[in-house]
Amino acid sequence: MSRRELTVLELLPSLRSMDEIASDLTFSINTLKSHIRSVYSKLGVSNRRCAVLAAHEHGLILSSGSENQSTQARLISHR
């Protein structure tokens, strides 16, 4: 998985909307959707919830919110 796909994947467990995530990442909504489709395909899932569960099972994201907070802090610091 690419670095950008992993960044997107780390933000999927949040309660943020796709518009909010795209804004945080300074992506267009279409770019975000493209990354999400790629993530879903690579994980063999078809929705956000299943992607998060599969990512946890494969050790791609942590169960706690600490990784999400870390990713969000990096995003804010790069603005």
C-alpha cells in the first residue's frame, strides 16, 4: 500500500466525513475517493467499516485512536 493510501486508511476510523478528510489532506474529494477505492480493493472489502476492521486485523492501523491523532497532528503541522 502506498504511503498516501496508508494515510487515508489511518483516518478512516475517525468520525470525520469524506469531505473533512479530503480537506485535511488537501485532496480533492475525487482524489480521496480514488485512494479509498484502492485501499478497499487491496484489503478485499467494499466499505469503510470493513476496511477499518481488515486494517486492524492486518496490523495496518492501531486499535486505539493514538495513531489517528498522530496522523491528524502531522497533517495540521504541515499546513
